Amino acid sequence: MDKIFVVPAYLSPFKNDFHASPQKRVEWVERAFEDLKKVDILRFEIEQKRATPTIETIRYINKRFNPKKIYLIIGADNLKSLHRWNEYEELCRLVEFVIVTRENIEIDRKYRVLELDKKISSTLVRESFGHMNIPECIKEDVQRYYFKP
């Protein structure tokens, strides 16, 4: 891959509110990936100031960057609701899904699989920070920043 875009959501289309402000989440992501040259933080969804379906982000990427191929990386926990994503059939035509393993979730062989050697998910991070039990794989700088007022 030539470029990896990390796309923090303003608000998931499947949620009514967020745990942390969109700006704060952008800052966490920037700190988490600041040392990786091929990673760019794409603020498209944040700038929309609304729940933005993934299909809109993919169309934006296609129009702005004209990539040869787009791999959309999602956690295996998203597979059960993937068919409910906005314009799902069109999304399937525009991207190749890469599914990140999650404990005890079977992944259909039609998908590319990305196995992580560390247990991490946004749910785990939210729950961990709430109990001060922070996963070791989260950069110390991000941990310190999370607790900054």
C-alpha cells in the first residue's frame, strides 16, 4: 500500500452520541500515528460535523486521490451489521474489505484477513480508559494526552 488513511468519524451512523469529542479523537489519532510516514489522518468525516456514511468517504477518496484500489479495514465485529451500511452494494464495488480479527468471531473466507497480535478495539479502549486499565499497546504519549484536561 502506498498510503493508509485513518478516518476518525464525527459520529457513527449507528450511534446517537460519542464518548469523546470529535476534535479530541482526532488529536489522539494524530499522536498514535505521528511516527508512521505512510499514514495520513483524513478529517473528511470530522469536517462534515454529522454522521457520515462510509460510502461518502470512499467517494471523496476516489475523487480527491484517484487511487487504483481501496482496501477498507474494519474489525470483524462489524461484519454482522455490514449489510446495513449505507449503499452497501455500491461500497462492495468500490472497496476490498480487509477484516481485522477479533476474539471468537469467524470471518468468511471471501474476505482478506488481517490478524493482529495484540488485542485492541475501540470498545476495549473506551472500557479500559474508564477503569484506568490501559492496554499496553496504546502509546504512552496517547495515554498521557487522554488524561490531559
